[in-house]
Amino acid sequence: MMRRSPSFDDIEFDDLFGRMSRQFEEMSRQFDNTRSFGRDMAVDLREEDDSFVAVIDLPGFEKEDIDLAVAENVLTVEGSRTESAEADDEHYVHRERRSEGARRSIRLPAAVRADDASATYNNGVLSVTLPKLIVDDDEDAHHIDVE
């Protein structure tokens, strides 16, 4: 006798899409070695009352090397650096730090006010605060008259 798959009534769609998003992100990191250069960014995303806070490990970069962008509820973090041309004149026995970069996109669970976002970078840890976009029914909502 053939087994039935579980009913979709028992599954929360938000949980399902969240799991799918994490699986696709993990899969893309495994196949996209040209952008990550073997570096894996650890990310924690915390929800607070009025904002989301992303804490991202990015050791070895200067804050000038880091680029942040928010578009369509996705936070993209990119860090890149190259060694100076002067370092080419030195005689290395072993060298792995010539240039490196990292890129990661994190889907946010709700809309944010990207213009009000802020970030700090200290000791290799990047903290990004993204205020939630909260629609107040009285001020921002468009009311429609019923005829």
C-alpha cells in the first residue's frame, strides 16, 4: 500500500518557505566558490520590538572593505580586500592571503526602513540594525470609500 504524504494543513507556510530559503542559500554557498573564496560568514538575525538586528562575523576586514545593501527585504553583505602591490616584491615561502572576499544575502522576515538602517563594525563583528516598516492605520494607510 502506498504511503500518503502529510497534509499541507499541518504545515505552516511561513515555516516551509523559511526552510526552503535557508536550503537554497546553503546550496548557493556550496556552488558559488567564485564569490565566497572559501570564507563562510556566520550570521545571527534577532528580532526586537521595532527592528531586526543582524550580527555577522567578518574577521580580517577593515570597515572600508565592507559593503551593505538592502533591497526587497534582503540584506546583502559583501567584504573584499586585496593585498597591496608592494607585497608582490616580498619573497614569500607560503602565501594564501593575497586577496579574499565574502558575500552573503539574508532574507528578512518583514519589510524594513532601509534609509534608517545603521551598522557598526568592531573586532571583526558587524552589527546591522534595520528598523521595521510599521504601517500606522491612521497616518500611512489609504482609505477607500465604499459606494
